[in-house]
Amino acid sequence: MKVNISSVKEAGMLVRAVRKSERVRMDDLAGAAGVGYVFVSDAERGKETIQFGRFLRLLDELGIRMEFDVPESAMPIYRKLQEKGRKAAAIEEKGPASRSGI
């Protein structure tokens, strides 16, 4: 089911609802997602300053998928940024010799 979220607090409530419906303890979720118990607690309470990457790991562990509804006009720029990121990752993967031209 898709749910519109407009605040960190709402996102936290959703995380808590899914965790409880799956009967997962906070410490078990924390361990599975590779975060601390306090982080899970902060996320569920809607703390504004939690780390986004760690929050995404919680969502993934709970099977929650995130979508962004963006203007179509942004997509060409987004695709260019994606390609640039892929090229940078490929160069990084090859190691220092490929960056130095050796």
C-alpha cells in the first residue's frame, strides 16, 4: 500500500507501525539493519537529524520502498547525473592507475 509521507515524524510512525505489525523487536531490527538501538528509537520518534543512509537501511530491512514523485523536467538532468556517477564509480573501481593515466 502506498502512503504519502510529509514529515520525518510521519515516516517514523510508519517505521514503527511496520516493525510492530511484523512483531520485530527494536534491538533485532537495529542488528539486522546494522544500526544501533538508539538510532531505531530516534527514527521511530521522528528525530529530524537522523542520518538518511542509515534510515534507508531500516526501511530496506522492513521491506518499505521509497518513491519520489518529481517533475518530468528534472529527469534529463537526473539521467545525466546518474551517468556521471556510473562513470566515476567505474573509474574508482579500476583503482589509482586508471586515474593517473599509467
